[in-house]
Amino acid sequence: MKKSIHPDYDYVVFRDTSCNRTFRIRSTCKSSQTIVWDDGKTYPLINLDISSASHPTYTGEKRKTQSEGRVAQFNKRFGERSLKR
């Protein structure tokens, strides 16, 4: 590899602000904010709106809301008709 053409690849802490969960991985992201991690070292901090810890696809909430929506849609269409008989 050529020197000085690649970005620095080091540990960074990401915080999911929707569920306040943090995780440390290696990345090329830069940040002016820092945080002290469990090992006592200071790392750059990147705040995220959503991650796999809070995303509905990974938490399983997406399927539940889809099925509830389908039941509500069915009752909206056909619920009144069955009551008139």
C-alpha cells in the first residue's frame, strides 16, 4: 500500500441515540466528540439515529406491526358487513 493516501482506520464508538446503546468497532469515521470506553481509553464518538439494536427489521417489530395493520385493514373492510347480518 502507498503511504499517506489511505484514511486512518482505528477504533470508534457508535451510540444509537434512540435506545442509548453503544458499540465499538474499527472505522475511518472522524468525530470531534469523544467518550471513555469500558477499557479506560478515550475514543471518538459517532451518534446514530438508528442501528441494528433499534431497527424494526432486526428487532422483529416490523412483522408484528404489519400483521396488526392487516387485521385492522380487514376489520375496516369487512367487519361492518358481518355485524349487519
